[in-house]
Amino acid sequence: MSGPAGTASSAVRLAAETWESLFRSQVAVMRKLQSGPAFKTLPVKEYDVLFTLSRCPSGQLRLNEINDKVLLSQSSLSRLVDRLEKRGLVERTTAPDDGRGVLLALTEAGSELQKSIGREHVRDIATLVAPALTADEQRELLRLTEKLRASVAGH
Amino acid sequence: MSGPAGTASSAVRLAAETWESLFRSQVAVMRKLQSGPAFKTLPVKEYDVLFTLSRCPSGQLRLNEINDKVLLSQSSLSRLVDRLEKRGLVERTTAPDDGRGVLLALTEAGSELQKSIGREHVRDIATLVAPALTADEQRELLRLTEKLRASVAGH
DNA sequence: CACTGATACATGCAAATGCATCTAGTTTGA
DNA sequence: TCAAACTAGATGCATTTGCATGTATCAGTG
């Protein structure tokens, strides 16, 4: 180890406590959000897929791209998409440049439902987050979590 | 609405983007962590219960207290504890002051396993978090997420 | 071009999850 | 004091999840 005695272990401890706190805050917020009326018609994870598609400029995403954003196994996502497709909220298309791939796109109904739930969802989020942190603190939290995410994603 | 036009809506947007970033970073980190070899012997959620018990000064927690920390329904936690109990990692006891309640405590084997997985888990966390954020940034992230959690938990 | 290995997604099946409900213990209030 | 309302946790059952594997396509090598 480098540095004075105890330095390495306290760095490890700080990282662990930081993650623990991030994780618990996520649990606390998510618990409140998913119990709200916005998700009576559609589970949060299914909404999340609709949301991700709605944010995408091209309007289409590969399943494996979506899988990076969501905490679900590949097979679970495949079946989640089955359910969305059965409800007419999304459409599967074979990727033009890769015969193995599947492109997913929102249908009109899917887009409507996403917007409808999204409006309420966003209000719920603000109700939880705005009283907890100042705007500056929110911006800092946004910056730090984005930095963490980018670093972790890039191995 | 108060303030100049647009203020309220941009406050809502900031809160939503902050939450989104927090959530995605949690997904990215958790995905890496749970795919590591530390969780071959025990799923993350089950480890989390052992960990929570290990942190508790009295060594015992009520099921409903544990349920606040974990993103699981009451019934799922009940059965998760069944599995831990079947493996001899925890013990259920009727709460002395409330006949409805159940106190959960680690067994010796449970404590051993938690420590063993915990050591590796903590190293994995540090490997992800330390290269991503400076110590000061980690402390700030810890502070902000703890503030958020506390605010949300207190309604 | 055939062949080997890798990638993207689907599917069979066992396990985990959540909703609704049940049981039992506790608190409330008339 | 006692019935009604409430709370903690367990359980039946249908849905969701993940692991292992299957199928189809792609990429690289001789």
C-alpha cells in the first residue's frame, strides 16, 4: 500500500459508505414513487422502457441498448417487451443492418401512455426531491451521479 | 405559481433529471456489483439483509424495520427470510414486547458469511467508485444522498 | 468457401415476487 | 371491559424473473 498507514482502508470505507448511501436513497425514493397512483396501470420497469424509447432521438432502440439502462436480465427484458407488445404499446422490428438484432419503437398508444404517466411521475419526483435539496445541491448531485455512471459504464 | 414564468417547470425538470441520473448510476453500479463472484453463493438481496443485521448495534431487527431498507414487498421479505433461515444464516424470534413482531438475528454462520462476502463486496465497490470520484466528491455525494434519503423517509 | 467462435435475442423451467387475504396480537374508544 | 379497528407477519396463487440453453445471424481464419 502507498501513503500513510490507514489511508487505503479509509479510502475503501469512504467508497463503500458513499455507495451504501446512494443505494439507500434510491430505495427510499423508488419505494415512494412506485407506490403512487401513476403506476397502477403499468409497472415501473415497463414504464421505464417506454420512457427510454421516448427519449431516444431516432425513436428506435436495440434491445441490448435498452438492457444497459435497466436492471433486468436479457431474458426478463425480452419477456417484458413481449408484454408491452401484447398490449400494443411497442413494436418489434428486425434491425436492417443486423439480422440478429431487434429494434423497438413506441406505437402511438405507447407514446400516449408514456406521456400520460410521465407527467404525473415527474410531479411525484419533484414533490420528493425539491423539498429535500436546493437547486444547487440537485445540480451537484446530478453532476456527481452522472460522473459516476459514466466512469462505471466505461469499465 | 410563484416566481417568473418558467421557474416552476424548470425546477420540476431539474428534480426529474437529478432523480433520473441518480437512478441510472445506481443501475450501472449495481449491475457490475451483482455480476461479481462475491454473489455466486448468495443473491444480493439476501446479502443485504445479512449486512443490515450486521450493522445493527443490538444485533436484532424487526422484519418491518428491515423492510424499510430494502426494495421488497413485505411478503417477499418474509419468504427471503424463510430461505435465509433454512440455510441457517438467521434466526427468527418472537419480539418480547409485541407478540405480533418477529426479531431477526444473524447466526454464527450468517455472520461469518456476511463478513466473508462483505470483504470482497467492499473491495468491488471501491474498485468502481474510487476511480470515478475524488474523496471530496464522494463525501459530497454521501452528504447529498443522505440528505435526500432522510427527507424522503420523513415523508 | 467451409468452419469456428461470438453475438442477439427467444424459450423451457424452476425460483422469486407481489397482490390479496388470512391469522394472531395489540390498541382504541364507547 | 369488550368489540371494532389496526398492525405484524405468513400464505395461496398468479405473474415475473433469471439461469441455462436453443436458434439464427455475424465476424474472423485457413
